[in-house]
Amino acid sequence: MTEAENRPNVARMYDYYLGGCHNFAADRAAAEEVLRIFPDTGVAAQSNRAFLRRVVRWAAEQGIRQFLDIGAGLPTQGNVHEVVRAIRPDARVVYVDHDEVAVAYARRLLPTDGRTVVLRGDLRRPGELLADPTLRATIDLSEPVAVLLLAVLHFVPDADDPYAAVATLRDATVPGSVLALSHLTLDGLPTLPTEQGTAIYRRSSSPLVPRTRDEVARFLDGYELVDPGLVKVADWRPDGEPQAAVSHGYGGVGVRR
């Protein structure tokens, strides 16, 4: 096996939580360790995907036709382009991930229709991402765009200044654009199991950086929060989707002022 296959990969672990098949033995073993500590992790992952679908539907209903999904991970059911095009058939979607494995899978599995693009890029270097010629050919930054940061910011340590990265993305978009995010938290959880869970991720491709509600709220500076504000993911406009009642993090949507 290659070194990449031997080291747990967070995108492939997430795929395993969702019941996918794009994962290796090391990913499954690490994910099972997490599930022994937090048995509802799989349901929480489903909740996060359900949140993404609700957010995308909401943004499309507001008239947004451009979506930038950063930290998109491996394709699974209910991808952004599938959800939005049920409402806006002409919508353009750019998927971005820094993990070459996730990008390779996405390019193989997602449509090549000119309106769905997969890029390798890094949230920690937003200037480079925004300057990418393929992104600029797909998304018109003079028109509103929905930036999706779902379950990605908690893999960016404070040393890499994720707040500045999000601010750069915000400042590159026009008023009326949208930021949607979800972020892992350990608020209210007992210390020992959380330490055990984060230790597992320290062996993976991307260690976890859980944040408090106040720390997560800072990412939405400069945005007008959409009701019900920054809440547990399952509580953001629930619509009765199955397996959407457990949250391990906060979710919120803001509109650029």
C-alpha cells in the first residue's frame, strides 16, 4: 500500500461515515475508533449533508446561480450541482479541495458539462484560488455567489489565520453574496472522549480544530445572518429529512452586506 493509503484521510473517513465506498482500510479503522467514542458520528455526518442541501436550496430560491464549494471532499449523494439545478438549471458550481485524492475522485465522478468544475485549491491560500483562471472562467465575481465552507474550517489551525482567509473570500464577492458554513464544536461535551477523538484525527491527513460558538461566529463578520442565525446544524431550518437530528457542530448562513 502507498503512504497515502496507510494514513487516515479525513475526506475518506467522512465518506465512510456517510456509507460511501471511496475509502481504504486505514480510513475505516480510524473512523471506527471515532465511532466507538462517539457512536452518533455517522448520523451527525448525515445531518451535515442535509444542512448543505437545505442551504443550497435556500440560496437557489433567492436567485443565486453561482456556487463555490471549498473543501468539497469526495462526491456523494445530494451534491451541490444536483440540488441547485433542480431549481436553477443554468447554475454554475465550482468544487474545490486541497486533497489530491478527493480531487481525482471528483473529476472522475462528477459531470464534465462546462458548468461543473473541480479544482485543486487551498482555503488557506484564497488569493491563489480566486485568481485561478478556470474559476474565473466559471464564476463571475461581479455577480452574487454562494461560498460554501461546510465542515472544512475545523481543519484549518489558527496559525494559518482562517479568519483572514474567509475575509478575503468575503471581500472578493459582491453584496448579496452568501456565506454558508458548518463547524465542529466540543461545546458541552465531556473532556476525556473529546481528547480521545481529536487524538485520532492528529494521526490523519488533517488534525481537528474544534471551536466555540463565539469563535465560529467570527467567521460571519460582515454578513447579515439569515434566520435562525448560528445554531446547531440540525436546527437550521429543519425540513424533516431523515437522519438530520444530530449535530456535532454549528451552522449558519450570512448574506454579504
